[in-house]
Amino acid sequence: MVNLTGVDRPILAPPHGEATGSPVTEALAPRVLGPLLAALIVLLAALPGLVRMPTLDRDEARFAQSTAQMLESGDVVDPRFQDEARDKKPVGINWLQAGAVRLTSSEEAREIWAYRLPSLLGGMAAAAACAWGARAFFKPWRAASAGVALGCGFLLTSEAFTAKTDAILCAAVALSMAAFARIYMAARRGETADRRTRAVFWLGLGVGLMVKGPVAPLVVILAGLALWVADRGAPWMRRMSWRWGLLFLLALAGPWAAAITVSGDGAFWTRAMGGDVLHKLTGAREGHRGAPGYYLLLAPVLMFPATALIPAALAYGWGRHKAPAARFALAWLVPAWLLFEAAPTKLPHYALPLYGGFALLAAGALGHPMGRLTRWGGAGLSLLASAAIATLTVTATSRFGGAAAAPVAALAVLLTVGAGVSAAIGVMVGGPGSDLGRRLSFLCAATGMGIAAHVTLSAGLLPMLSPLWPSRAAAEMVSRHGVDPRNGVTPGPVAVAGYAEPSLVFALGTDTDLGDGSDAALAVETGRPALVEGRQLQPFLDRLRRDRIVADRLGQVGGFDYSDGKAVSLSLWLKRP
């Protein structure tokens, strides 16, 4: 039996007169089962892609390569990509990845899945923290729905199998805001939250600070200011253990901050803050420009399959903005969202740390009847998002996939459309009384099909679209012809002309020599293998003829470099014996 009728009633409740379970289950359910369910959803959706997806350009490959170099060099202060300093962000992500690689693999193996493990744990922690924080406002299973709404979204589950900072940043913000929610509600009752809750708050801030600098503190500060204004006071400010919390942040970040300042004569702070953060706020970095409304426009696709709840969540926030749950969720979501929309530099994942605020609103909306406009709006958005994902799937398969990919694409489309239709029906059929059980059934079905669709896309279809992975094909060609310098027979390193994607450096090793056609010809002259992209082939051949070098083309692979939107063709050359 399902019950969604009360503001603070659980989403799932046993039928009247039935036992609720053993004392152990009753004790564990409020604290553990909801966060565990949310974390399990992320695990199921992201783990297959973590194992199957090739190394992604460009950020993932850069992070993974800089971590590999950290392990090779032993320099835990100043991560580098080949000879270039990686000084746009703090070192926390590299430390986490290095620990994961040490425990599960090795830097020589270059197994990208090992570098992705911290992101998987980050995604799971984000969803679990959201469910835990929602417990400050809602009964256990309604709180669990907040974690599920965050955990099933395509954006979080995609970032959870990518070796970057974003899933971990989302976890850091979710942990801090979840603890903040409990501190906030305790203060409203005139109480002080327990020490473990306050420790979680500062732990989240510390992790966020070490993986992406000021972003996590900024989100928390903006939320705190919004609550202060809305409540006309901030009694929770005196209950956050500022003294030992700030000392913890200093102890966590201080030693590395001092070391990077000394090792680089302060250049890190100039480049990271002045060259990265300020430039993102004042202009578009690396061409990543977007107009205001960018994140709002993408949200229905990136939150899928929870898309159907967006209008209901917004209506709940607007209609009940004086209620603690809605007020807190809006403080988390709105101020930082407006700031991100105003910043010229935009990428889809930048708004991910704010999705927890939407998840809280969605959980609140599930406890209330939905109006006609929110039901029709949610159904329309769900169908539109599923159609957009299905269209992208068909387009990518027709352009980059062969006959073998067609059945997998068809399954992905079927699951995506099924999730969209189920969610649309779910928000349409529910109403006061027993129909709310049917709503939850359809939404659960949409969640399951959404997870299956994500797995089919990330672990099934995308790895099969071979033209999208020229670095993988080139590295396999080098290995197949027995000219990988790491075999101890062929001189190295491999020279690469006209193609400088970080994924190829990660695959072939730190010493990979990036240059032009002339550089590749000089490498071949010394007996080293060379990969030459088509646009550098003529200068390469001209230099070979000029220097009277005879070389054989061992093989050739083609593909599409999605980072710059150009077709590539890489041929492998070696000096004739």
C-alpha cells in the first residue's frame, strides 16, 4: 500500500494492521535504508559505464594523465600534464585518484576505470547525502525520494563514471547542505545539532575546497545569506562550531597551499584565481559561452527521468515558500543558479551541485496533490526530454555506428521513451486518495527504465561507436603492430603529429612526443614510431624525402574528434630496416 497524502507522511507505508518489521529494521530504516537506496541507484546506473567507456577528452584524460604523472614522479604537490602545470584547480582530485589507482591498479596499466572510482563514490555519496539531509524535513521514505530524484538523473550518473571533479564536488556540496539542513532545523527548535552533523558540514566544505576551490563554499554561503534574509535572522549561525571547523579547513588545505605557493613562487594563485575563476565570471573560457537560461533549458534532459517532477517541484517551492523544507531548498537552488546563469562561461555540469535543491523540492511535491498545469507541464517535459535523448541516440548511431550498433540503439530508445511515458503517466494519474499509489508505481517504473536506458547508452552503445574513439584505435594499432616503446624493443617515445588529444597521451604514456609533421619525420629517422594525422601527412612526407629517409606505413585508422568537431585520420609509420 502506498500513501502520499500527508506533508510529513512517508511515501511508502505498510497496509493498516500489518507489522512494520523487526526492531532492527525499524531502527535502521530512518537512518540507513533511504541513503542506501539512493546510493545503490547511482551504483547501478554508473558502474557499467565506468568499466566500459573509453577515456574521454579532454578534461577526463587530462585529470587521469596528471594523476598518472603524480604517481610516476612522486610529486604530490604540483600535478602536471606532460610539462604543463595543472594549476587551474586544487590537487584534491589527483590525491583521490592516485589512492584509487594504488589500491586497484597501477600507473603503468593506464586503466581508466581505476581513475574513475572516486567519481563513482562521489556520485553515490551525493545521492545518499541528499536523502539524509531531507530527513530533517520529511519522514524516512519521503526523504529517500529526494535521494532517488538526484541519484537517477542522467547528469549525475554520467559524471559518476567520469574521472573529473564534478561528481565529487556534487557530493561535497550535498554533504554540507544536508548537514546544514539538520543544523537549520535544530536551530528552529532551539537546539544544537549533534557534533557528527556539524563535522559532516565542515567535511563537505573541506572536500569541496580541495577539489574545486571556492565553488562549494560559495554555494553554501549564498544559501546561508538567502535563509538569513528570508527568516530575518540566522540563529543557526551560532551553532555551527566555527572555531574547530575553520581550524579543520586550515589543517586540511593549509599544508598543500603553503607547499604550492613555495614551489611555484605564488604563480598557482595568479593563474587559478585570476586566470581561471575571474575569467569564467567575466568572459567565456575556451569558447564555452552560453546565454542566460542555458542551464534551465538543459535541465529537463540532464535531470531525466525525474524531469516530470520539475513543474510540481517549482510549484511546491512557490506555493509553500514559507515552509522550512521549501525555503531551505530554494535557498540552495535559486541564488547560486542565478549566479551560474549570469556567468558567461557555461558547461552543462556546472549546475550539478544545485540539483540537490531540486530533489528536495521534488520530494516535497510528492506529498501534495498536483494541479492541472503542473501535471500537464510535467508530462510534456518528460515526453520532450525522452524524445530529445532518443533523437540524439538515433542521430549518433546513424552517423558513427555500424549494423551491430543498431539493435543496441533501438533498445536504448525503447527504454528512454518508456521511461518518459511512464513518468508522464505517473504525474497525470495521481490525485488525492488512492490514485497516489498508481502515481508512485509509474514513477518507480520510469526510474527503473531510466537507469536501464543510461546503462544501455553508456556501457552498450557509446563504446560501439568506434569513430568517436580515434585515440583508442590509434593506441590499439601501435600495440597490434608491436611498436609500442613500452615493450622494451622499439625506441621511444611515440611521436604524434597533428593530433594532440590528451586521451592519446594517457594511452601511450607520459613521454608521448606531440609535434608537427617535421618533428614526426625526425622521430622516424631515429627509429621511433610516428602517428601522423592527415593534415600533417604532406609535411611529414616532404621531410622524409628531403632527408632521404625510407619509412613504411604500418596501418591507418580514422575517426571523429568530437572535442573540435573534425574528422581525423592517423597513419602509423616506422623507418624501414
